[in-house]
Amino acid sequence: MQDDAAQKQTLLGADELVLNMGPQHPSTHGVLRVKLKLDGERVRGTECVIGYLHRGVEKIAENRTYQQFAPYVDRMDYVAAVSNGLGYCEAVEKLLNVEAPPRAKVIRTIMTELQRIASHLVWLGTHALDIGALTPLFYCMREREEILKIFEKYCGARLTTHAFRIGGLQYEAYDSFEKDVERFCKDFERRIQEYVDLLTGNSIWIGRTRNVGVLNAADCIALGASGPILRASGVKWDLRKAQPYAAYDQYKFEIPVGTNGDTYDRYMVRMEEMRQSRLICLQAIENIPAGPILGKVGKVLKPPAGEIYHSIEAPKGILGYYIVSDGTTQPYRVHIRPPSFVNLQALDKMARGHLVADVVAIIGTLDIVLGEVDR
Amino acid sequence: MSPTLHAVIAFLQTWWVELVSGVVIVAVVPLITGYMVLMERKLMADMQARLGPMRVGPHGLLQPIADAVKLLIKEDIIPDDADKMVFWLAPVVSMTAALTAMAGIAFGPAFEVARDINVGLLFIVGVSSLGLFGIVLGGWASNSHYSIMGALRSTAQLVSYETAAGLALVSGLLMAGTLNIRAIVDAQYSSGVWFGFLTPVAFFIYAVASIAETNRAPFDLPEAESELVAGYMTEYSGFRWACYFLGEYANMIVVGAVATTLFLGGWLRPFPRVHWLNWLDAVPALFTAAVGVYCALRAGKQPVRVQVWFMWAVALACFAVALILAVPLAVAPLKFMVPGLNGAFWFLLKITGYIYLFMWLRFTLPRYRFDQLMHLGWYILIPLAIVNVLAVGVAMILEMEYGWNRWLALIVTTILTLATALFLLRLNDKRAAAATSAVPPEGPATEDSYAG
């Protein structure tokens, strides 16, 4: 009897069609596999299969010293490696009870905000590509290139930067650092207008994103969604304001929030976040304090036994590090709360009742990086 | 002269145009298709702040050849569970339909395979629609979920938009009063104005519907890369895939040719009856010569000697074409060739412009969702096309029975049609707002997108 009822649910009494999306698929942003239960093109349920990119980062941490583990965190969210590094360094600093010098803090803030812009640019380009707009991707990559050039000049690497060290910075900012950042920020205001021209008022774009993947504030909190997804639902929660870290308490910036919690709102929130990040960078380069760049940390790090949880506002949401120390040079346990992994839970809730094409838009708007989901 | 030679000449006089056109269609269209792809990639690169293909030949000019060779020698994969016969047949059907449709097209007053068939336009539209079978069969035979979904989308989309396109064509045909390609262009010559200006609404509807018919962005849902991987072509590779590809691009030429013939004056030059603009007849020769000069100037700047030679070869080819176009203008006994050659030039130029529009839209716009696509087709384009057919009919009666000025009548009817369009759009917005708020997250489907 129950089977009959289930059959009637679908059109023409036909069985549900199970469509495997991924792990090789152009728009699952890596190796995500989604099992879609379909009635025609309407999604009746989704099931995420993850783990294709699992490298056991947390286990690796237990066999590395604190400094040795730092480059590994860059490989989690590889489009926002600087933010990952910041979270890890600050967590270990908290465990060691040392503080980075003011100069290091400001440079960290600039780098992290540039990384936020770069991460959002990758999101915007791929999201637009998923919805079928080909051109924004290349414009976004053009701007991201400028940011990566700054990273390259600063620390020699572009993607997995390992830009910071526990206790401060390894490298002094190069000579024309401020000038480069300023030139980028000045340029970026004009460039961001190009994306707005291409997408914001476009009726196809609005039709594809408005009322798609709606997630209200209560759902967001229940599912643990954070970052732009939470803010697009109208919750004004940003750790840069709520629990200021690095040098964020020194700068003025707004936290953009949305109202409907749909894909279009998330798009608007992220666009505004890029503008705000640009403003933070401009404020920060005005006045970079002089002084040392590395705090008082020894060559061998032996934090006292204990545990610590530190979280930062990464581009994709709240990135948390839980570190347990047993007093040796290696952490006893490291647990990472990656924003992508937690946000991905919302996929089923958001995709149900929509069409296949919307699933693609929703995966795009969740802004997941599989390196971080699987770790 | 011997009677045999006479017979041969007589035979050639009757058949040479058809022969040349046929050979061009079968042998050269694949090449043209390759270069359309190159043009598309280059234009896309230009709009996206990058260079596009640059490696094979100067500025990637030999890229299509390299692509074709690659596709030909690629391993031919047929999935185990596929219906092998149908899998083999489907791309052939698709390509054959597109190439056969070209037989009906007149590339200028002199070049047409099926000369003077009475149902010319109907033949083109009908035969090119047969390509749909290739898509459906291919999607079904692949035995893959993505393929079948792409094929289903394609069927629904093509059937819907074929209707809109057909009704838009009817508006134009009402004015021409015939289906014969040559007579349609002659009618535009005698009316002195292209039908596209007399029925802008019909032209617009046809332009939109023809984009959908050829599966181009923003209506490229059957092969939406980011959703269905490659739609009905997912399981195809190598030469079979190339057949589909060829059919698709050949179809673009076909719809471009239909739009040009019916709405853009066919092979007529701009303002064909304004005599002080007769110097426009020299434009084809001058234009090709200018392209040749440009290539010659660029030749010196090529980095590799092969590229320099290639550029010179292109320049010389352009000069040769320019000469062929220019000689009949200057030499009185050859004057009879002018309309044919110039007609072909203008016709191809108009098709190129039309296809450029397609490409431009593809680079600019995001993709429609399936239900939105169906709404646009059934709730806006088709009603609009019907109203427009009626309005054009009324205008014809006003002109013939009551002696209204043609332009006056058409301005009135166009305004009427546009008002209907606005009304439909508002209605659609209201419905869309109601529909989105009514869909509960887990509720049953409120409408069936495939119902159309």
C-alpha cells in the first residue's frame, strides 16, 4: 500500500529516476557526487557522496610538528589558502599564548581580505558559468590574476601560499606592496561594475537565481550554515565584527545582509562583500605600523597541554580549528570545522522541488571547495 | 566543333550551377563549419580578454583542419548497452537533414541546387526539422540518463519553437504571397523595402525562435554543458560527434539563410532601387580587396616564416576573389555575371551578420531554465506570432481594399502587436510570481514542463 502511495507521487506512476551527478561532471566543482532522485526534471531528493578528495589532513596533523602542519591547511580550501593559514596560525598562537606584532596583524588583514576577493571572484565566475554565462569567468580570472601576482611577489607562491608563520610573518612586505594593493583596489571598483552590468540587472540571471534555493534564517542556523549563506538570510553575523581577530577592530566596514535567503541575495551579498573587502584593504594600507613582523616564538614550539578552539570568518563561512596539545611538539588532535562541509548539508533542503538546472545553480551558490569538504 | 563538345557544353549550361552548388554544399560546408567554429572561438576570446586559438597556423587559422583530423582519427566508441544501429544512424540523420535543407537555399540569384521549386521555403523548413529525429534517436540509443534528458528537452524545445518560427514566417510569406525563394526576393525588390522592416515583430520572433531551434545559448538546454554534460551528444565521440556538430552549425547557416531570404532582402544589396547608390555594386570587390591589403600588411609582422607565407597566400586569395568580383563590373560583355556574384556576396554577408548576432548573444547571456524556456515559447512568442499574423493580414486588406499606405497600415499593426506583447509579458510576470510563491519545497510539480 505504501508503495502505491509512493508511486502516485510521481508523474504517470513512473518510478523515480536516479541520476548520478558527478564525481566527473562539469559543474560539481570538483569531485562531488550527488545522487539526484528525479521525477521528470523535478528533484525529489538529493544525496551527497563525498570523500573522493579525502587526504586525511586531520590525521596527518598528529604526525607533524606545529610548523610542519601549517602548509597542509593551504591544501584544504585551495582557492582561499591565505585565510586557512590565518586561522591555523592564530589558533596555535592562542594555544602558545603569544600574539603577533601589530605590523604582522595589519599585513595579515590585507592579505586575507585580498584572498577573500579572490575567492569570491572564483565563486562568481564559476557560478555564472554554471548558469550559462560564459564571459564573467574570464573577467573574474583577470582580476584574480592581479591578486595572485601580489601574493607571488610577497611569498613566491600563488595558490597554496603558506603566507604566514606562527607568531607573525616570515617575510617582510616587499617594497611596492602598498602601491600594488592600492592600484588593484582603485582598479577593482571599475571592474566590479562590469560584472554588475553583465549580471545584476539581467532578467535571465534574475529568473535563474531569484527564489531558487531559499534558505531562511532558522534553517541556516539549524543546519549550521555560515558566511554569506547565513547573511543572505538576514542574520547579521560576521566573526570579523562579532569576535574581532587580526586587525579587523581597527577598520570600518559594513556587513551586507540579504532578506529572502535565495540565490540572488547570496549573489548580492558576496558582491557587496567584495566591495567592503576592497575598502578594508584601502584603509589598511593607509597606515601599516612599523616594527617587527615576528613575535616571540621559539624555534621549537611546545605549547602547554590543553585545548583551544579558534574560528575566523573565511570567505566561505566560519572556519574553526580545534587543537588539543599534550605538551609535545606535535598536536595530539586537530579538528577542523570547514565552512564548505557544513554548508553542503543545506543542499538537500535547498534543492528539493526545484529542477535539475537549479541544482547546478544551488551547488554554485553554496560556494563549496571539495578540498575543504573532504579534507 | 564536334557534336560531342556541343553536347558537353549544352549539358554544362543546364547543370553547372546545380553541380557547383551541390559540390560546394557537400564538400565545402564542412570546411566552412570548421571556420565558423574558429570565428566563434576568436570572437569569444576577443570579448573575454584573451587570444583564443593561436598555435596552429597564423592566429590559429589552421585550427579547424587540426580539429577535423583529430576527430577523424579518434577511437570510435559505442557504449555496450547502446542500440548500435540507431546509434550509428542518428548523427547521419542529423547531418543529412541539415545538408539537404541547404539544397533549397539560393545563395544569390544564380546559385541554387533545387532551382525554382514552388514550395522552396517550406522545403527548407520541413527538411531541416527532420534533424530533430537525429537528436531524439541519438539520445535514446545512447542508453544514458543524460542523453535521454537532453533528447527530451530537445524534442519539447524544437517542437515549441518550430511553431513560433513557422508563424513568424507566415507573416513574411503573407507579404511575399509565395513560397518560392526567388519570388520572395523579387517581391522585396519590387516593394523596395526588406520585409524585416515591414514586419519587425515577425523578424524578431523568428530570430529568437531560430536561436532556440539551433540549440544555441541562451536556449542551449538540450546540451547545457553545466547541467547535462553534453545532452544528447554525451556518449558520442570522434566522427559521429563531428557529424552532430556539423549538422548543428549547418543548421545555423540554414536558419540564417531563411531569415536573410525572407526578412533581410536575400541577395539584394541595401537600397536595391535607389539608383544614386549604384556604386554599392562595387563594394564586394573593394571589401575583399581591403581584406587582402590588410593581410598583406600583417604578413611582415608574423613571427614565423610559415606564417608569413600563409598570410601572403590568404592575401593573394582575397585579391583573386576581388578580381573575379571586379572584372565583370568593368568588362561590358561579362556584365551579366554581376548580379550573381554580387548577390552571393551580399547573401553571405547577411548570413554572417545573422550568425554573428547568435554568437554575440551566446557570450553575453546566461542560460534559461527549462520551464522558463517553455513559458517564453508558449505564453509569449506563439501568441505574439499569431496576433502578428492577424495584424499583417489586416494590414494587407487595408492596403489592397481601402488603399491605405503600406507603411501606415504596418505601423498601426506593429504597435498593436507590441501592445499585445506588453500585455503578455505583464501576464507572464504575474503568473511567474504566483507560481514561485505557490511551489512548496516538497510539494508535487505544479506544472509539467514537458506537456508542451
